Amino acid sequence: MILTRAHAKLTLLLILTHPANPLKSWSGCGEVEKDAYENVLIRYTNNDGKTAILNAVDNDLSQVNVLHNSNVMSVKVNDPVVIDKLRGNPNIDAIEPNYEICVLDIPQNPRVWTPDAITSNARNLAEDTPYGINMVQAPQIWNITGSKDIKICVVDTGYDLGHPDLPTNADGVDGWEPAYNGKWNEDGHGHGTHCAGTIGAIGDNDEGVVGVMKDKSKFKFYIGKALNDKGTGKLSNVLSAVNKCVDEGAKIISMSLGGGSSDQISYDTYKNAYDKDVLIIAAAGNRGNSDHSYPASYPHVMSVAAVDSSENHAYFSQWNDQVEISGPGLGIRSTWIKGKYKSASGTSMAAPHVAGVAALVWSHFPTCTNNQIRNVLIITAKDKGDKGCDGKYGYGIVQAKDAYDLLVEKGCEAGGPKDSQLSDGGIGGCSQDPTDANLPTVAPTEFVCPESQKAFELNLLTDSYGYETSWEIRDERSSVINNKDIEFESNKQYNFFECLNSAGCYTFTIYDSYGDGICCGHGIGRYSIKYNEEQVFTDSTGDFKKSETSQVFGSCGVSQNQSSSPSTIPSVGPSNSPSSKPSSVLSVSKMPSAEPSIAPSTTPTSLPSSKPSANRTASPSSKPSDYNKVYIKKLMDKSKHKKKGKTWFSKVKIVVKHKNRGIMKGIFVAGVFGNLEKLFFCRTNSKGICNIKGPKLKSAQNEINFVVTQLGDGESTYNLDYSDMTHITLNKPPSKK
């Protein structure tokens, strides 16, 4: 949710500058608090980068671990200076938190579940076909001959090898585990064994349950034990397991886990797997809200929501624009550890239904690509909820027989043409539009300028906060002749073409309203510019602060690259006419709306998304129905100006109230001190109060404004507009005597 923008960005700053401040991240099974420097992921581009990492830990190999088949290391570093130094190393291109990842199941709730689904203890069953197997039409193609053997990888807590209802080593089961997680063929938790049973519990053996792929001779399991017996593990282990699954020839990877947020290293891992013709399927999450869970919300992963036995959306299943398909997930009976069986609920249980169907269908059409199978599954899904694709069900409930029949009728092309690069077809969610799959690719129209003008071209990849980015072109008189102050989407590629007067002399400036450039911490943005088909600025890393200005170009000739902040920059958020100096008056950049306020250029504007998005759903631009009654009751300066050394500290008290319900507890409040140098984020207590410790004020410093910009309850968010911002002015500290 957009409300966390200030919190999220400050959190990352804390990671990079303050080791005493822990990083909190949602893991899917609770709030996990850990030292931000305890473990990070660092990607190097060559041996010099690898050497730099090892030198940073004094060649102590116990502090590093290389992810399987990658140029990424998980590293334990306790010194923030070391991190900053590595970030500035040109041989290192990404540093990300090594998030805690957890299983995504739901604790049993007898008030919600049917008696048949409640099992306080695991129990033995006679062979049974769980309701979900019939719901996804698996039995309707069990007896169709002609399928080929297919390998399915389950990345989870392990596998109860020797369970009487699961395939064994003799059936080709194999696996991998990282150090300290236990053996892949052991499962002290049960979650991985449960997911594996939904996919491939053996049928016709008069034992327990049957899976979607009931014939063990038609598939092979590969197990990646990325999570330990407590159901948790590091992101580094998950990514290593994914790489290992790909290396071992898996065509399907099933992941009923989640945690952390989007990051570049994970994004690239899943994209690379997709390009190797692997279909990745993951649980959408169990928080019962519209948050994006990862890895499910990456574009090269199918995000699976859960339904109950009546095909209704499960109360816990997350909904958002990346949910692509649904599967049974409430009260699912499957295999359990120690040869037992158990019912469980969660999108964790829905994902293996889809993975099983994908494997079952693909085994009959092995020449199809992962993207073609993916599209066929969503084309033939049983539509539920709103007509067509929606955020709760995606395209609907996966249907094995209908998918099989479509492929028999139309072949692999039913899912679209074979992309030369498979990842080009991976978009995810409702944007994974199968109706576009068979449209011919239209060659781009050549951009031609009149004889008196020359073409300017900008290739821009935004970071995870695209709406902070803007750019402009100025002539030799510093007049703004072209300005693209629009709300860009996050992690998206843009191409802009403009015609400029051939006699002009120009500079190009790119802005970031937050002041941290477009790379490194939140995605890896970059840009390049051409003038008259000649490169002016090649592949800028996007590593700047508030702005970066190119060398001059045009009829004035070419000088050295300045790569520095221009003398004329906007105060905080760029406007159509930036002021000649930073404004001393508080200015707050607007949060993104659902659509850009200004349409992009009429020339080609954007290409399909190629990077992950940190916040895919923008906060509503207007107040929710009940939010026009929530307001700031009191906003007062409580500064006592206690002297600490030579610095004065300010304090602000906020009280939030509802016009009908009175004091509001648990309300998130976001805002800024001063000219966006200090952002804050807090949540009201039982008395509706937030106490904010403000910025440090030197004794001679002028008064500083304080502004509340957002209110929210965790689901709905209200952005305060310029016209209704609530603000006070802090008392000036006493003069130094």
C-alpha cells in the first residue's frame, strides 16, 4: 500500500546506514524482525567484484555463501561502512536484504472450517479423492494415453521419503538441501510433504489420498528443501533451490511460500528460469488483503489464489492485480509426515493443484513452451467472480480437461506463438492477457523529423518508485522546451522521441523527487540519450541524488559530461517550471494515482513491463466512502527542546479521530518534517495518539514545518491533497546563550 512509501524507503536507508535499526519484513507467517546487516545478498559482475566481497569480510568464508549456479553471495556484514563501500564498487550491481521466507498455510479455525476439514491431529485415511482433485478436472484425463514423463520441483520444507502414498527413490525422486536445513528427504514440518501429496500422491493403491498426477510413472519429483523444520528459511536458500531445480531439468516449480518484498536479484532469478522454459507457480498469500506477496507477484510467476469447496473465494486469500488463477485451498486433505495424512488450508494448498494440472496437461504436449501452457491454463480456467479476470480469482479455477481439449483442437498455438525470448511473454495477473497472444507483432513506425529538426531519443527504465522520476530538455537560454513531468509506472521501460531545432544547443536533466536517483536501493533504473542518432549519454547507472544533467549537445558542440546537479532544480517534486533555487517552503510530492495525470508522448511511450513493481496498485486518488470522516483531531508541537550536546530535539503529538466513531486506534499516519529531509511513519495507539520524534534542530535554525500527508487503516488509504494538508509550525528552539 502506498502509505508505506515513507516507511519502506526509510527502512532501506536504515539498512544501509544504521545497523542498530532492525529491518521488519512480512514473512507470511508473522512479523520477522532481524538485524538488517545480519545477512544481505550481493551480486557481482566479475571476479573483481567477488574479490571485493571476500575482502570486505577479511576472507572469512564462514561469513559468505555463494548461491547455487549464480554470481550472487549471501554475506554477513556488521559494518555499514563496508556496505556503502561495496555499493560504490562498479563490479557490484545489486545489494538486497536476505529476507526471511516462510510457508503460507493457515492455522486451523473450527469456527470457519467444516468438521470434515478439522484435524487437530494427523490421521490415517482409506484411499480417497479430495474434492479439489475433481474440481480441477484431473480425473477426466487420467486415462488418456500418450503423455511423456515430466519433472516437477517442490521448493518447501522437504519430503517424507518412504511415505506409503508418495513416490520414492525407485521412482526417480531426488532433491537438494542447503547447509544447516536438514536433509531434503526429511520433513520435520509437514508442509512440503502436504504440497507434494496434492501434486502426486499415488492413486489406485488403496492407500490414503490421490494427487493431481496420480500415476507415479508419468512424472518425477525433485525436492528443494529451502525451508527448515520450522517452516522458515532465507531468501538465498529459496533462490538456490530454484536454480538447482532448473539445472536438474524441472519443467514445473511449485512454491507455497513467501516473505519480504520485491527485489532485483529475485526478479532476475525467476526471469532467467522462465527463459529456460520453466513454469513457476506460487501461492498468492494468506493475509486476506490486497498486498502483493512474493515470489507470487513477480511477472514470471503464476500467482494462485484459493477457493473453497463451493468454488468461492477463500476468506484468507490475498487479492491484487497479479493474481492469475485459482485452485482449491480450504480444508485440503493430503499426505503428512510419518506416513500420516492431514487437512490444511491456505493458498499453499491451492498452488500445488495448479502445478499438478500444469504438469498433467504439459506432459501430453511436451513441445509447447511454458508461456503457451500458462496461457492455455488461463484461457480455459472456469470464470468466477467478475466476468473475465479479476483480482480475487484471476482468470478463474484451473481446469485440466478443458485445457487438454483446447490443445488437442488448436495445438500449442492456442497459447500464442513461441516467443524468441520466453520471458517476453511473462507479464502476470490479469495483464497476462491470452487474447493478445495470437496478434501479429507490428513493426515500430520509424520516427522521422522535419529537415529543420533533429531527433532526440531517450531510453528510460524506471526504478521501483517510478512516479518520483521526471525529465526535461533546456536550451542555451535555460528555457524549458520539453518537460515530461508525468507519473511514470514503476520498473518499466520507456522510449521517448522528440524533434528539436537543429540550430539549438541543449542539455537533458533527469530528476528524482525523493533524492536517491533511480537505481541501487529500489530496483535498478537507468537511461541513455541520443541526439541525431549519436549517443550523448550511454547507459547511465541512475546513481545520482536529486538530479543529473547531461553534457551539452546540438549545434553548440559537445563538452565533457558534467554528471552533476544543475543550478536550476525543482524544490522537491519537479513542476512544469522548476524554480531557480530550492524552495524554502515545504513541498510534498504527490503519491501516484491509478493513471498518469498527463498522457505520455504520442510517439511510442512504453514497452511491456520488464522489471518487478514494488507497489503495483496505486492508492486511491479520492477518499474511500468512510474516510471522509477521518481527520486529524489535534496536531500540536510538544517540543521541549531538550538539549543533547549541541542539538535540540523536537516532538509532535498527533491525535486521529473519526466524526462518528471517535478516537481511532491502529491508524497509520505518514508525513514529513521540513522540506522532505525527514519523513515519518507511525500508528496510533489505543488513545488514537502518535508521538513523533522530530528532526534535530540546531539552536540557530529557523522554524520547521510539519505536515501529515496520509492516513490509512492497513487496507484503505487517503492521500491528503495540497488543499487539505494539516500542518503546524514547530516552535523555534531557544537562542543559544
